[in-house]
Amino acid sequence: ETILQVPAVELERRRAALEPYLNRIDDAFSVFHKSLADWLTLPDSGTTEFHVDRAGGERLLIDWCRRWRELDDDYPLRYLPAHLANTRATEELLALLRDDEFARRRRAANVSPLLEIDDHAQLSSLLLADGRVDQLSELAQTTSPYQRDGVALALRAASDAHDPAVRSAVGRLLSV
């Protein structure tokens, strides 16, 4: 099943027609130049006939990824957390990263621990931006080095605007 809910044969026909304009790396495609992506996605300076609704596509992709339990595809296991973080779906991201089945499936799919660090860094950044220092501190108190490293990465990368929350979180962690 495809994300676009287009039969595989039709999807392949469409992809083949676009092939001169695509770069392929493994099973992923990208347009060969940013100007083409801009032309396809920017309504003011681009095309109307071939316009691509990027936000609509992202919604379709996230909705498809949310079905990770029933899909036979590693993509949602690798990238659903990042998609949720990009849409600021903090509660859903927190629940997903705490889901034992999600963690088990990621390990079975050999998802890189570096993604786990990034996922927890993005979650930590969202919690920090929302001033949720208690939850950030709880997130750091774990046996998982990847989770701890993600929290540390977010604390180190935080903007000056978040200094009070960072100080509060670090103070709490030092008192544990």
C-alpha cells in the first residue's frame, strides 16, 4: 500500500515519467535541484498546473506513519518521531517514545541509536520551549544513554531565550 493510496502500478508509471528530474538514493527520491522543488511548491512563483501541496503531503505521510503497528515498512519506525516533532505534536511524540512496542520494533528493524538520540533531543527541545522542566528532568533520569544524550544535546543547543528553563532543568538534575 502506498501513502498516496494510488495503486503501485500507477505510482510506478508516474515515477517513471518524472525520472529525468529525480535523484535516487537507495529507495528514496529527491528532485535534482531546489529550484524545481520551489517551482512545484511555491504558489506565488511556481506552477499552478503541477502545484504540489507540501503541507497536504506531509499530513498524508504522518497519517500513514501513525499506522506503524500495522505496516510492514521501517520508514515510520525511523522517521515518525521527527515528523511529530516538526508538527509540534509533543504529547504524541512523548507517548510514542515511551511505547515499549515501538522501541522493540525499532530495535528489530536495526534503527540507528543516533536517531533515538535525535528523537529525544527534539522532544526535549519541545518540552523546554513549553517550559515543561519537570518532564524534561524525568526524561533525563533513565538508564538509556541515548535518551540521556538526547536531553543533554537539547540543553546544550537551547537558545539564550531558554536559559532560565535550562538552568532550572540542570539544577534539578544535579540535585538528584
